[in-house]
Amino acid sequence: MLTTQVLDVERIRAEFPMLSSRMNGHPLVYLDNAATTQKPRAVIDRLVHFYEKEYATVRRGVYTFSQDSTRECDLVREKCREFLNAAKSSEIIFTRGTTEAINLVVSAFGRKFLKKGDTVILSTIEHHSNLVPWQQLCEEKGLTLKVIPVDDRGELLLEEYKKLLSARASMVAVTHVSNALGTVNPIGEIVKLAHEAGAWVLIDGAQGAPHLEVDVRALDCDFYCFSGHKIYGPTGVGVLYAKEKHLEAMDPYHFGGDMIETVTFEKTTFTKPPHKFEAGTPPFAEIIALGPAIDTIETLGFESIAAHEQELLEYAARRLREVPGLRLIGEAKEKASVISFVMEGTHPHDIGTVLDQEGIAIRAGHHCAQPTMRRFGVAATARASFAFYNTKEEVDKLVSGLYKVVEIFR
């Protein structure tokens, strides 16, 4: 009988230089992984080595270094294809991040194929990046925006979702994992129901890809996107997966070098995907360094990562409930990585400030998810978010810091 491999967290932590840092005189306890993750030495070394020894532009030069850079980027595109189990590497578009990926779909697909009177369905717990672009498109084209409600645990009400699908639904755009609550949405069922109703589906995977194995072919989603910096890679690079048929039908929304076939003053023709949607010089150094980030995750294995992070999450929930006046926000049955909370008589920013003085990094605010905050009757929360390199000892330090918050503000 196969058993899940237990992560050697101390060995893993040794590969992340930032984790040995100190903040305000204390060893760093980094619990802001939903915002961005720390980088393994393999990613840092690859980036530095490329800049020092291999740096040359991509898809433009016939000289050796340029050809090598191009080949390296192509290899990472294939690695991203494998990471998501896409059918073809040409279905992988490099973007600046999840936000740009969603805006690309809104502009290049939504603007072309959604018609006046169509319905766009989002959920209550979306990040602003998967809300505002669709909202603007709805205003521009006369579309109707509908919202899937959530219950008091932060779980989508699927029966209400089914009702919304009956109203000329054309696009469903939902998060895989809520950045504010940690709720893992049942995206398989969401996609299946949407397709049965004739709607397309985009999945915002910014918080899903770092923690959960993704198989876009099994999901059958039309679009899936994530950011490199949230999966232990560099900033400034993201990935959009889109089905080949959609990419072929979509028009580019950015124009410039390397996405054209021919240009005259009378007419321009465009190259095929993926380069059709990658105008200008891409963030090729960051793309190349994304490779070792994916290698890091795949070496550890999603099963082991999920088991470790789930154990941490459950331990943290138990410990935080011990703190007087603390209330957890969003206690869905299926959660990943994130624990959000408020404390009686204390603003989340004050919580974050006190913890900062103890060397503990969390997020405090609305988490770019104001509708989520309103649903739970709060203006903001404090949020601790975990990665595979976090430990129970760090959770204990968090709890000790929260007791200091209680001493100061009560």
C-alpha cells in the first residue's frame, strides 16, 4: 500500500535563502504566501546565471546565445504544458501574471464572442482581478453580471449556481481557491454544469496552482491561469492555458513585434498561437527561471505538499480558536493554505503591526476581495497563508504573537 511521502521541511527550508532572514530582531516567520512565495535557491541561481553567462534576446537572433535562450523558453513552455496537462504547448501563453491573463481573455475572447444580453457568472469570493475586468466588459457590451452566493462557511451554493445558468449564461469565471478565505471551489462540477448549459469557463488558478494538482484536460475548462511568483518562481511572468480552438478564434489585443507574419501600411497578418498573444519582448529571463520553480513543486509532489499544508491548516485553526476574542472567517470543509480571522476590538492592520514587531509576516486588509469582506460583515481580516516550507513551530509563534495583541488591545 502506497503512503504519502512526509516532507523533510528542514531540508526544504535550507533551499530558501530568505527564510533564514531576520525581521525586527526576530527570525522571520513568513505567513504571507497567498500574496507571494519565497524563492528556492535553484530559481535564484538560474536567474543570476542566465543574466551573467547566457543573457540574449529570444526569437530574434541567429547567434548562438539567442538561439539558446529561445530553446530554453520553449522548454519551459513545454514544462508548463506538462504541469497543467494541456494537450499542446501552443495552448500555453506567457503573460505578466494572472491579472493580465484574465484581462487577455476578457479583451480577446469576451469582447469578440459575448453579445448584448448574455450573462457572465462570477462568485461572491472572487479576487478583484477576476471581477473588475468582467464588470467593465458587461458595462461596455450590455451584458448581465450574476453572482453565485456563498454560505456562512464560504462555500458556493451550487443550487443557486444552477439557477443562474438557466439565464442565457455565456461565461462563468470563478476562482479555484479563494485568496481571502482559502475555500476550494468544486471546479470540476462548476465546469461540467456550465458546459451543459452552453457556457464557457475561466478558472482563476492563482491560489490553486501552488497547492493542488491541476489537469485542465480532465477539468475540460476553457481557460486556466496562474502567476509564477505564487508558485515559487520569479515575478513578472504568468501562464494562461486556453483551448486551441479558442486561441485560433481569438484576435490579439496587444500588438507589436514578434506576433506578426507580414506588415504593410495596408494590412497586417498575425502569426499563430502562442506567439500571436505575446507581443513585444517577453520576460524571457523570468520564463526561464520559472522552470526550476515547477521542478521544485514536482519533485516534492502535490500529494505530499497537500498533506503537509492541510495538517498545518488544521493545526492553525485549532490553535487560533484558543485566542480570546478571535473569530475565524470562512470555515469551508474543503480549504487550502489560507486562514482568515478577526479579533474583537482590534483592527487587522494593528494585528499585522504587532506581529511584524515579532518577526511574523501576515496580510491585513481586504485582500483585493471587498465583496467577500462585505459578505461576512467585516471591512478587513488578518490572513495567515501557508506553504510547504512552513512549520507548526511557526504557527505557535503566530499564536504567541496574537496573545500579545490581546494584551495590548484588550
